[in-house]
Amino acid sequence: MDGILVGSYLTQPIHFTMRADMFRKPVARFCLKELHVSPVYRIEEGFGNVHKNVEAFNAIYDILKKHGNFIMFSEGICVQEKRLQKLRKGTARIAFGADEKFGLDINIVPVGINYTYPSSFRKEVMINFHDSFSIKELKDLYKENPAKALRMFNEKCEEGLRKEVIIIEDTDNDWIAEQLLKMGRNDMILPFFRWRFISDERRIMEKTLADKINYLSNELPGQLESLKGKVHSYTERLKSSNLKDENIARKLNWGWLRYIAVIAGLPVFIAGYISNLLPFLVPKLLSDGLIKDLRFYSSVYVSSGTALYLIYFPVVLILATVFFGWIGLLAGLLVPVLGYLALYYQEIFRERLNTLKYTVKSLIGKTAITELKNRREEIQNILNNIKIF
């Protein structure tokens, strides 16, 4: 998913690298090569295979010589957590090799990719491109001390990534980070139909929260424990009241339009759900049944859903046209649009249901709502008063 998402931002053709064990089966090998994916061998694939990287690197150099681009995953491992893994040296070796053998001026752009919930469908991702640096900046150091140059390369990449990636340093703080990040997101009012944002405001907010948690953990652990207690008390009170933090945080814009959308959109939802029943159900059933490792859930979900729809949609169009003529063709063309609206309807329906619960609670239990608001405000004041030096 990382490579697909980054590539979607770029206009030029993009090439990728992937661990070599994914190329074992002939069908997979053919498909990956057609998608401009090149294999690289890690120690995990067996030390005896590492020498094969000479051939793999030469294939990469051929693309770089033609001014091609590569997306490299220097961590070499897929872990769904808000931490930066140790960068491996393969990317550096390729970059220095391109300069040493062919005099290529390779420019490296650290890219930060931040997911909210990477294994969940229709959740958010924030992508940021850091300032690039040229491999020639380290050329003299590489001639003098190659090992030191490789370390410096990774340090420069890591420095750029740390400025773009939301990081929680201690796993013991994952829970409070999750709760505070939810609260921070709920403070931001998003436009009704907008799905892509150019502003970096959201990532800055989340990174600032993460940095404050790391600061308290390292410098003021007592204050962090106190904050954890207050957040735990607040979330438990929300749970017992069957309320959501989003309702305590803010009033959504165009709330009346959302109610109208729920009522008027019910026929559209039914039509969209029924006409897309197979694409809705099969990828989830397939992923739930086959995927044990959550790291691969979202990629299997999306890829299987995409492959199925590429078959499903043409079949629907053909059948609709055969049985109903031009009207059937027009109706068939509406199927993917109705499917998207059905997904959107579900989200709006859940949000309006939670808002309705909150409205009822506000009428019959004002004291409880006031208490929740006060607790939330206290937590926000604590966070606002944390200064990182």
C-alpha cells in the first residue's frame, strides 16, 4: 500500500523494490515485473542469496541511468506501529554504487507515511515529502570511509523521516497516544464531502501530540502517569454513558444536511448495497479467513476487492445491456457510483446515530454532559501547557 499511495502523488512512472521471496511463484514474478517491481535479497532470505543482489542492483542501475525513479523501503520490514524501524543499508549501497560506477547524481527524498488505522477500510493516510539530498554530498566521505558514509546516509534519511513521521517512542504509551490522537482529530471540523486535503494541519497536530507524550515519558514520567489516569477516567465515563468523544468535542458543520442525507439517501443506500453486494462482502470474507497477520490485511483487502471489481463491473454492464438495452447500460454505469454512496451513507448514518444519542443525553442528563466536557477541557489544558524545549 505504501508504494501505491506514494506513487499516486507522482506524475512520472515509478519503480519499486520488494523482498525477493515474493518472486518465488511464476505468476507472482510475472505480475510484479509488469508492475515495475524489482527483487532485492535480504539476510532473512538466506545469506547464500545475498550475492544475487549484484544482478538485482544492475537492473536497478539500468533504470536509474534512464532517469527512472525508485521507491525504496529502507526499514525492510512492515510493522504497523507508530515507530521508526532501524534503516538498512541496501538503499545507501545502491545510491553510492550508482555514483561510483556510472557517475549518476542520485537524489534521495525521505517520505513520511502516517496511517490512522492501516488495517481498516476507508481510514486516513497522511503523506509528506521531505527535502531531498544528493548522494554527491557524501561522495568524498565514501571515498575516505565507506562504512561511515553508509551510516551518514542512513542518519540523513532518518533525520528527514523523523520530521515527517508520527512516532511514539515507548510501547507503554501506545494506549494514551491513541486516545489523545482521537481527541485531537475530533477537534478538527472537516468539510462535508472533502476526501483529500492539501493542508498539513492534521499531521502537525498529531505529531505535536506524539512529541509531547514522548517528552513527558522521558522528562516528567510522574505527570504522564497523572495524565493517563485522567484520560482513562474520561474514556471510561464516555463508555458507561454510551457516548463518543466526537460529540463532546464539537458540533459537526451542516448537521441538518446530514440528517436529510440519512433520510433521503436510504433508497440510494439500498440500491448501492444490493448492486455491490459481492464486492462488499467477498474481500472482507476472504481477508478475514486467510489473513492472520494484520500487516497484510489492508493490502489483501484492497487488492482482492480491486481485482474482483475489474471482473464484476464489466459483467454487470454486459448483463444489464443484454437484458435491458440502453437503460440497462446507463443503470450499470451507475453501479460503482451507488456503491461509493452506500459506503458514505453508512458513515453518515453511524455519525448521526451517535449525535442523536448525545442530543438525548443532553436533554435528560445535562449534569453528566457538563462533567464530561469539564474532564475533556482539563485534559486539553494540561496538553496545551506542555512546552517542549
